[in-house]
Amino acid sequence: MTHPGATPSDKHKVVIIGSGFGGLTAAKKLKRADVDIKLIAKTTHHLFQPLLYQVATGIISEGEIAPPTRVVLRNQQNCQVLLGEVTHVDLKNQTVDSILLGHTYRTPYDTLIVAAGAGQSYFGNDHFAEWAPGMKTIDDALELRGRILGAFEQAERSSDPERREKLLTFVVVGAGPTGVEMAGQIAELADHTLKGAFRHIDPTEARVILLDAAPAVLPPMGEKLGQKAAARLEKLGVEIQLGAMVTDVDRNGITVKHSDGTINRIEAATKVWSAGVSASPLGKIIADQSGAEIDRAGRVKVLPDLTVPGHPNVFVVGDMAFVDGVPGMAQGAIQGARYAAKQIKAELKGADPAAREPFEYFDKGSMATVSRYSAVAKVGRIEFSGYFAWLAWLFLHLIYLVGFRARLTTALSWIGTFIGSQRGQLTITEQQAYARTRIEQLEEIAACVEDEKAAS
């Protein structure tokens, strides 16, 4: 067991796990507190997840939504950023174990803020991930960009009508905000950006299918907005299949069981999974030691002050925490982190932890963009959609990006994409273009050779 090389401090030690909205907010809110912060994360960047789908569809670059965490916090002298994947938390001895390149590091804490986020859930079918990547990381988005654009490239070289149809069929699983946004952008990519760019295929003939086992699009936003979003998607040519449960996913397509009991097969080379989330495994580790419960998604059922039973110095925020009425969105993580930082600062000044006011979430509403000039939004009881909802969506997401440069370059990318038809991030590497198994790569190459022979 090795130890970090930082100089020991007598100050109150705060360890933050995760560099997402919760982790970064907590660190910033403690900037002027008399504490020694260690922020441990398994990536070197802070990720603005709501815009990952735009990276996957070539609108913006990954750098615009993933600034280096240590650069963001470089002027915060009381915070040290540490790269490593946290593998264990010892609540009794108040230590956190993390691994980097095979080395294990143990970091002590006085107060712990766990904001490790969540990953994609395949509802017990993790083997689906090979053929239907999720949308939770930069790697996911870049792989999907390679798969989507690579499908068009392979279709251009194919003379087999059935194979071309399969390559030009895109299935998005999950009709929540991410799924709606992804389906809309794939349709616009095919209909606008790539229109006329190929000689053997017509990209506008691409088939985009949105599936969900639920009976509605965007269920959390209500029936009215869900119907408006669905109508706009259908106008773009997206096929919506509701009450459709995915039972199998493989290289060539997807098997769906409908609510009426019928089963059908969709041949599709490119599948995108946005149908569920699963909290970090750290949730179970903490729950097992504290006696807290976890829900089906692995989230910790925290106390009213966002801590776990018997450990008032351990806060769980964001996607890892189950709190009634708090959605798994950026605002939930941000507000939870602010609350935790406030309690820490108050108690450093002598406040009694037992006298904490319970965490109260302020619902700022929810939004989802459907296509250029069209979005849906719900703020309290107010619901609106269309162009003004789209402008509000753009403005809100620009505000939450980190750094002036990221906001400026993102705004310029949006102008180029939404006013014109160009996308500045359509470059894919050879590795991304064949972002599957090595066996599949060889099969694809062999199929192309056979097509060329048949054509000649």
C-alpha cells in the first residue's frame, strides 16, 4: 500500500469522490474553507454529460464539454486533484482506497463526499453493451460517432441492398431526454449534413427508430410535452415504437417484444442504448457498512441530510443518492453538493451536526431538445415547447458549461450547425470507424471485398 506524495496537513480533511457536477461543485464551494481537499476521480476531466449526444453526432468536440479538472481547479490552493479509481471506502477507519496503474493509494478523511455518479444500465443484460454502447462517457460518444459515420461509409461501398438497409438503420433504445435528443440528431445528420455527400447511397433514406418499453415519450415531462416531442420526431422521419421491450441485441440487429406479445426483429448495424442508469458500485460498499438501503438502480437511500446512518461525516450526492422528489439530473447533484459544503463550513465554525436542516431540492424544471428550433420544457406547472423552449435550452446549457472559451466555441459550433448544415466534428479515426471486435472488423472487410467482386 502506497500513499500520495502530498504534504500531510493538520487541517480538516475532505475527500471528494468524483469530478462530475456534484464533485466539482463541492470542491468549488469549499474554496475559502479552512480544509484540505482531495478530489479523487477515475478520469482527468469534468464531463458535461447532457451534451454527449452532440459529440456523438459531430456537432461539438469532446474538449468543449470535458475540461481538465485540475486546470479548472488550479487556482484553488486548498484542493489537490488525484487520478485514480476508488475501489473501497472504509467508514470505520475513515479511509478511501484508489488504484492508479496497479498501485493502491489510501487517503484518510474527516469528511467524505461521495459523488461518483452512475453508469449505463442494461437491466441484467450487460452483454448488450458490446453491440449497443451507452451514452455516459467521452469514450462512448466517440465510439458511437465512429459507428454512426462508419455505417454510412460502409453502405457507400456495399452493392447488397439488404446489407445497405441494415447499415442505414439506426436504433435508439430509450425514449427519455437522451434517447429523444440522440434520435433527432441522427435524423438531422442524415437529412441535412450528409445530404448529397455520397454517390452510391442517399443518406436521407436512413431509417431511425426510437424504442421504449414505456407507453410514452419523455414520461417524466408529462403527456402533453411527450406528445409534442413525438410529433416533432415523426416529422423528422423517426419511427417511434412504444411498449417495445428489447429482449436481445447482437451484431446484426435487435429483437423486440411488444406489449401485445408479438416479437419482431430489426436488422440494424448501429444501436444506441439510453434506457437506464446504474449507480456506482461504491453505493453498495457504503450501504453494506452503514446499514443504509439501496434501490434497484444501486442508489443509496440517504438520510434527510444526505448522509448515511451512523456516519454524519459521509455525504452521498448526485446520481448515487436516492432522495424522494430529486431527479437524477445535474441540478440534483449541484444542489446536493452545495448543501454538503454548507454543512461542512458551518460545522467548522462550531455548528452541531445534529441540528442540521434537512436538504430541500428546488426544482428548476427539465428540458429536452428534439431538433433544431424545437425543444420541450417544463418549469413547475408551466409547460412550453417549440422555438422559445429551444432558445431557453441553448441558453441554460451554455451557462452550465465550464469556462468562457468552452461557451464561446460551443456557441459558434451551434451557429454553424443549426443555422447552416455543417458540423465541425465529423472526423473519425480508423479505430473508431471499426469500433467493434476484431472478428467483426475482419467480417466487415471480407463483406466489402465480396461486394466489390460482385459489382465488377
